[in-house]
Amino acid sequence: MSDTATGGVGAATDRSGSGAPRVALVTGAGRGLGAAIAARLHGLGLRVALLDRDGDAVAEVARGLDRDLGSALALLADVDDAVAVETALGEVAGRWHAPDVLVNNAARTVPGSVWDIGLEEWDSVMATNLRSVLVLTRLCAPPMRERGWGRVINLSSLAGQQGGTLAGAHYSAAKAGVLVLTKVFARELAPYGVTVNAVAPAAVRTPAADELGAAAVAEAVKGIPVGRLGRPAEVAALVAYLASEDAGYVTGATFDINGGSHMR
């Protein structure tokens, strides 16, 4: 990757000529992958809005990035709540401007048999993992389209490609839906300089993975050719490339980052 892809001025500043840093919104940014992605983008010079339903956690991450909170903004909202999300986006626009980069990372896993999933639980997991991508993209993409530049990066999963059930069949179904929705929005927005791509990690060492238990994690590692879980920083680096100027010819794609678990 070139200097631009890894954080040069061209990757982090607005193309309007104002020289102002670009704005990124990362959902589920209170921990794990979201926190790592937010830190990577902030480190590359972007102003970052961090959205999470855990207000204390996301505030702590934001303060860790920028003690004065001039370039990191903590937002308390649940992505299941479309009204709260729209209100949060208004706060971002009021502080800076509508996001140039959207990272749909918020996710929810509920392990268990497909036979035991209640319909309310199904709908709730779908809302967090799939409907939120629809809601946030439809809110954030129009300003990107008007400016003629934007990046949308959706976090899918290996489970969405292979139908894994470790994190719940509803999680896998939602993440498969994210891949299709990525292509739909990519086609819609490509003529306007807005790219839409998906990143599909396998098991990554995050709090969510730890919550599955040591036995489940050990079993997952057995199926990974490189012999370990992924690192949040590795996923964040891939997201940072897709958010860069250099990624303008890449859209509608799914990027595998799985240690060789799924080769194609």
C-alpha cells in the first residue's frame, strides 16, 4: 500500500480544498474491533465519531484517543434504534459535518441451536447486525453522494459466508445479508465516487470471542491454517485501506481476513 493508503494527507483530508480532516463514524466502537478501527482511523488523522450503546465504554475509548475530545466524539446510541441513530448523526454534523467514512461494525452474537431461537431473539439479532447497516447507510450515503466522495465499510463474517452456527444461526444469516446489501449499495453509489465494501473476518481475539468460552475458541483455532485467532489491529488495517483515497477503484467487494479458513 502507498503512503496515501496507510495514512498520508490524501487519505485523511477533505477533497473540497478546505484542508479539514475527514470524518469517520464507527459503530460498536466501545470495545473490540470497533475500538481498534476507531483508533486506527484516528491515528491516520481522521476525526472519529464513536457510537455505542455502552456510553461509559465508548466515552473511555474516545478519551483515550483524544483527551481534549476535539477529534474524537463519543455517541451514546443503540443501532437498533433508528431515531437515536439519526439524532447521533445530527450531533456529528453539528460538531463537524456528515461522515465521509462509515464503518458498520456493531454486532450481536447469541450462541445456541437454530432449533432454540425464539422469534423475538431472531428479530433482535437481525436488527443489530443487518437492519442497522440499511439504516445507517441510507442516512450517511446521501451527503457522501452530494460531495462526490465517500467510503462505506461493512463488517460481515466468515459465518456469513459458510453458514457457521458458533455465534448463532441468526447472526450468520444477518452477516450473509450484509454481503448482499453491500453489493446493492455499491451499485447504487458507484457513479458518485462512493465505494461500499465488506470485510469478513474469521475468529478475532475480541471480548465477544472471549465470551464464547475457552473451549469454543480452542476448537475454532483448530480450523484456522495459520494456527491462531486474528488480531483486531489486522482487521483495522484492512478497514483503513478501504477508507483511503487509494481504494477508489474497489467497490462491491468482500475482503476475507481469516487466516486461511476460507480460500477462494
